[in-house]
Amino acid sequence: MSDENKDYDGIRYRVETKSPLIFRLLLSVLVIWGVSFMGYYLFSGWSSEGEFAQKKKAKQERLAATPPAASASAAGDKGATKEDSLAMGKKEFAERCAACHGADGKGGIGPDLTRKEFKFGKSAPEITTSITDGRPGGMPSFKSELSHEKIEGLVKHILSL
């Protein structure tokens, strides 16, 4: 074993002072890209909050534009609107409520909707409150998910059970 030649167990030790050129180039490119990427997103004024606010504003404007058309159609033929509302309520019940209250409304996870009395009342305003605000013990709020017309249709369908 020779300390002068840096030869240990037949393996030659080479002292290199620089890393390979390709590693230095890749590191340089990565650092430049990282700094420019951070600079662009930090100093360009972009933010996900701003984008969210724009999308929210556009959605509110779109929703504000649709109710006049819906109210104009509701002012037309009252008989057809009631049937349409009931059909829409039946469809919404099948999509959103049947999982808990059963397809026929006789209960499951949620209570039986065919009973003569409900815990929180069986009038249209009380059922509307239950749907929009939810109830403690499992009934979620659908205020932000359903339009006023769909909630009215659901109430009519529930009262028809």
C-alpha cells in the first residue's frame, strides 16, 4: 500500500477539483430557470386569488342574467309550470335525495318522507327551510347547489309523496 500514489486495495484514488462540465451546465440552467420562474410569478401580479375572484364575478354575472328569463317563463302558463316544476322536483329528488331518503321516500339513512308529520314540520315553508339550510344530524344544506325553482320543485314532490 502506497500513500504516495493514493492506491488503496488496488483502487486508485483521483483527486478532482472540478465537477464534470455537464453537471455544472445542468445546474446553471436549472438555477436560471428557477429564478426566472419565481420572478415571473412573484412580480408579475398573478395570483390564484385574483383568478378565483374573476371566475366568481363571472359566475355571479351569469346567474344575475338568468333569473329574468326564468321568471318570464314562470309568468306564462301556470298549469304547465306546476307540472314542469313537479317533474323537475322528481328528477332532483332522484339525483340528490334518494340516496338517503330512498327512491320512494320511505326512508333509509334519512327519515321517511311519506309520514303524516315531519320532525321540523310538513308545510312548504318548513320543508324549504330544511332543504336550503339543512338540519342537524345529517341533512346537508343545498342553498348554494340548487336554484329557487329546483327547491320549489323538490318541495312539491315531497308534499306529493
